[in-house]
Amino acid sequence: MTDFLIAKWKIWYKSLDVNHDGKISFEDVEESRNKFTDLHNLVGEKSSGVKVDMEDWWNTYIFPTKGAEISEEEFLKMLGDQYKADKAAFNAKMSDCFNKIFDVIDTNKDRSIDLDEFIYAFKAFGHENEDIVKKAFSLFNPTKNTVPLRTVVDSWIAFVTADEAGKDDIIKKAFES
Ligand SMILES: [Ca+2]
Ligand SMILES: [Ca+2]
């Protein structure tokens, strides 16, 4: 486990602290899913379905136990323990993690992420500065403001699993810009 990877996990932790209060808790789940459904104007069953999917995602991949608050130190230890126990299983879990959340983020289900979906997802996770988010999106070399879902998901998987710097460090660059 390299310092490079741990530094990225710290960025990830910060990016999940939606209300910027220094810790990840159920309040971040509430805020992100409410923002997300509002931005996409989802109502009724569609809105409640997305809210359930999002809560499941946080409970499966982020919280140590259902809805339990987690500090940065605990988060880094949790990921580190999973990584050390079985790297292949860790990679598989992170792959599931980002495939699942982007299934939600791809609201029109066209297996692509367009600029609006990208902006709304970042806003929902507390990143409001549209200029920075647009700059981040451009790192994916979009065609007609659209990037294949696979490309975005793979970048996130590399972000949380790759020990060394590589050509696919888009997410790291995005958070540094
Ligand atoms: Ca928080
Ligand atoms: Ca889409």
C-alpha cells in the first residue's frame, strides 16, 4: 500500500463529506440524495427508488455498519485492512462500488455520462463550483459533451485501487484542479 494510494483515499473521503463538516455520516447521505433527486427533478417512485439505491450504496461501500458515522482515520484503516487482506477482493469490491453508483448517476440510462449528469453528480456530493467541474469533465476528452460510462467508472476504480501513478489519473487531477 503506497502513500500515493493513501493520499487518494484521503481525497475520496473528503469528496464524500458532502456537508463539509469533517466527518462522513448519515447527514451526508441525506444531503447528497436530496440534492441529486432535486437537480434531476425526480419525483414520486423514481425519486424514492434513487434514494433507496443511494442509501444502499453508502451502507454497502462507505459505512462500516449501516448508517454508522466514520472518521477519516477509520475510513483509511477500513480500506487498508480490506486491501491488505485480499487485493483482488478489494479491487472487485471497488469495481462494484463505482459500477453501482454510476448506474444511479446515469439517470437517462444511455450508458454514457453527459455534462449535466456529471455536474449534477458532483453538486449532489457537495462540489458546487461548476467551472472546476466542467474542467474536470474535459479531462475525459468528451465527444459532444458525452463520455462513455465505462471510461468514467474505470477512472474511479483506478483512482481508489492503483498504487502507482499512471496514465489514468483523471480523477486525481480533477480533484487537484
Ligand atoms: Ca459530513
Ligand atoms: Ca447518461
